[in-house]
Amino acid sequence: MNTILAVAAVLQAQPQAAPGRTGAVMMIYLVAFIAIMWFLILGPQRRMQKKHQAMISAVKKGDEVMTEGGIIGTVVHMAEDRLTLKTAENTRIVVARPKIARVLGTPTE
């Protein structure tokens, strides 16, 4: 009980900040927080998206690719928004272009 009274007395003894300055300080903290979030999260994410988009647009027929689901195949046909992959001798699947995770290179057959 004495501790609570002591804390209350200390808080009352401290000078109160001017009402106009509290908003300015809060605004500075908000801007600093947004800047930190931008540099730590959004900036690298945007760079990764650009790199992935460049990789997808560089895919050509004959490239061996892996999808986000882990399916590996060779590109046999390309459309604007999808690719046809040959995964086995008589198996072909159509995959959306953005779902290509990485290009493994040209197959060595």
C-alpha cells in the first residue's frame, strides 16, 4: 500500500508536458516506426518480388523449373500467364507463371 502511495506522489510531483508537444512527440515516434518498418520489412520484400518477376520473365522453352509445390519439370510450351511442364515421359501439366519457385537450368539429357 505504501508503495502505491509513493508512486502516486512521484507521478504528481513530475512536471506535466505541454499539451501541444505531446502530439508532436507522438508524430515523431510514428514516423520513425514507419521508417523502420519500411527499411526492415517492406524494402527487402519489394526487392525479392522484383527479382522473382525477372526470373519468371527470363524462363524459356527447355528450362527445367520447380514449382512452389515442389513439382519439377521441363518447359515445353509457354503462354503469357502460364507454362506447360513435362514432368514425365507422357505427363504434362499447366502451371500459372507466378507459381514457378526457381529455374534449375537446362536439363542434361
